[in-house]
Amino acid sequence: MANQSLQSAKSAKNDEFYTRFDDVQRELNYYKDQFKDKVVYCNCDDPAESAFSEFFKLNFDHFGIKKLICTRYSESNLFQQFDPVKKYGYRLEITGRDSLQKIELKGSGDFRSAECTELLEEADIVCTNPPFSLFREYIDQLMKHNKKFLIIGSINAISYEEIFPFIKDNALWSGYTNPREFMNPEGKIEKLGNVQWWTNLDVAKRHDELVLYETYAPEKYPKYDNYDAINVDKTVEIPNDYFDVMGVPISFLDKYNPDQFEILGITDRQNTSGLRTKVYTNRDSLKFNDLNRRSVLKIGDEYKTVYARLLIKRKR
């Protein structure tokens, strides 16, 4: 029980990263026309403190928003600093410049609660920085309720077993920018290098053709020993004359055009693309762990593992 409580406390601490206004503004400005006449819901945001709430209040008319709803979670560290006794959350609703309502919630304001789920049903677009430890559950809720969204999360979510199928099926993709600095509850800046925007709103760069300059040569693009695919170390090195399966870095997602490429699988998850896999039995001699779930290159008699690769194929 003590270990469980300790883990919960650790997760809560790791979730307390607050987005800076400049980062919200930098990303949101790309989507201005997609917010016109929409009900926007920020369901992990203190209306008095959140950069998301502040941005949408300032740009309510500029973006042509129909309605803004913000709900805060009463048990967050930030909220406890201001009001450690109160156990209920509240919501803020804005339907115009002079129309602002502050309404107390019945519960804590948890995005999973019945009352917050009811507000979610009303929303057209959800925009926030959800708790990192609950990212899988958060995305699952959005998908089940068929909502448009623009949210912040770990880049590593691409390899989550619950998240990758949405990426593969073109139901989830990356945004334009990568926030690097966040505020912690003590008011200090925390630098995070593995965070990005995730969305299912239209992103213009997904329609850009990736220009390919390299030509295929077997010695330059060795095949994996456990996947029937060639290894490509950098997105810019994708050959322009190869149309079979390739393993590319997960950073490829930032350049991914679904009309030009198809995503088949990912090498550190159970492969679902029908590619050949080899299960290693003598792992100690190779000095690798879980080799059948990693991409492995064999050059001569030497083996080496390669960091997670997206398995892709050209469409044109």
C-alpha cells in the first residue's frame, strides 16, 4: 500500500508541468480558422492560471469561438497552493466578451468524472496539457467520444501499445511545434526535450510531399536480421527508388504525408504488418534483451540493435 501511494505521489508530481503562454500561442495560431463557431473545452485547466484559458479568453473574438469551457481539478498541486481546504473544482464558461460564468462543480473536476464527461460531449474541440501519466486514458476518452483535439504529450507516446494504432490508422498525428520549457508548481522552469503537440485537426505540412534525394544501394541500406525491411538512419536518407518496407526513425512522423507513405508497424511493439520476425534463443551471447521486439542489424558477424523504428512503405 505504501509503495502504491509513493508511486501515485510520484506520478502526480511528474504531471505538474504547466504550459507557457508563448508555447500555446505559437502552436494555436496555425489553427485559427478551425476554431470558428466551435465550442472549445479545456478540461485540465485552472481558468485563473492556465495559459490555455488565458489564450482563448484573449482570442475569443479573433478566433470566432462560439463558447469556451474551462474546468480545473481541485486536487492539483497548483490549486492546493491557493486553496488547500476546498475540495471541489469549478468551471468557467464564456460565450462572449461580456458573458462570463463561474460555476462550482459537484466533484473534483477530474476529466474522467461524469460531469466533466458531460461537458466533453458538448465540446467540438478539446485543447489542453493533460496529465502525462494518464495520456493513454485521456486519448482513449477523446477517441471514444469522437472529439477533435489539440493537446500536449510525450513524443514517446508513439510507441505506446494503446496509442500507436491511432497513429497507424491516421487518427492521430503530430502538430507544428515542440514545447521545451514548462513551469513547475514552485514557479521554476523545467526543460523537457521529449514533448510535442498531438492532434487530429488538419495540419498543413501533412499534405507536403517529402522530397527524396538518395538512391538505394544494398551496402548503404542493410536489412534487419529480424525484420524483412531495410534500415534508414535518417528521414532525409529515405531512397527515392525503393518501394518495399523500410525502418525509419520515429522522428519521421513529423514529415509524414499519408498520401505518400503508409505506416505498417513499429519495431518495439508486437508487429502487426505481417513482416517476418525472428525470435532469438541465445540472447546472452548477443548481449541484448527482448531482441524479438527490437530491430536488429547483422553486419558480417556483428549484431547491433537499433532504436525504435517505424516500418513504412512508399505509396508513390
